[in-house]
Amino acid sequence: MIIWGSRGREHLVGHGNFHCPACQRPSSYSLKRVSRYFTLYFIPLFQTSTLGEYVTCDSCGSAFEPQVLSMAQATESEKRQPWQCPTCHNHNPADSSSCLRCRRWFCANCGRDNPSDSGECLLCRSQRGL
């Protein structure tokens, strides 16, 4: 009887430093790639596909999309500026974390537009500032 199948495996692709949106401080990261391998008798023989990549913070262990590495950290003065909603173009006060007209909120870390009912950013997973 021949036993064959497939399984996913992680491989370290790179590492470096970034500003972690979860622990809110500079930290080291690991960039990992998940690939599917063909197995024979539970021994991985060759890669059949790449399933994706993700970034983990070495300090807090949070996982993010690889785009988090290209995000620029907002300065304190940028965080306190009045802002315009990119969805409805309403002008909002600096202390407002969500648009007063359409109720969408924008992550202070990455600038991602998020639905009003979500409690964390869909891209960098930082918690909504209330």
C-alpha cells in the first residue's frame, strides 16, 4: 500500500526591522512563505504550489500581510491633523477616528479604510482607536 498526500510547510524568506502595528514599537520581523509539498509516506518530496506569505513580529508574535513592511509610520503631528475622508470627502476633526458622514474609520498606523462595524484594521490588525 502506497501512502501519498500533501502538506503545507513554512520557510523563512527574510527578516529585518519594522514598526509593529500591534505592539506599537520598532521590532524585528520574520517574513515566511507557506508552500504545499507532495508527500510519499509522510516525507515531503517536492513543492507543488506556493500558498502565500506573511510577516510575524518577533516581539509580540502577531501576524500581518507582507504589505505592512511598506507602510510608513505616521508621525505624531500627522496623527493630530484634521483629515478628509477618501470615501465621501467629508472634512473631519483631528480627534475623530471615523468619518462623521459615512462612519468609515481609517487606521492611524497604515491609513486603511475600514468598515464602521470592524474593531480592528483589516490590513495591519491594529485595534480601532476610539
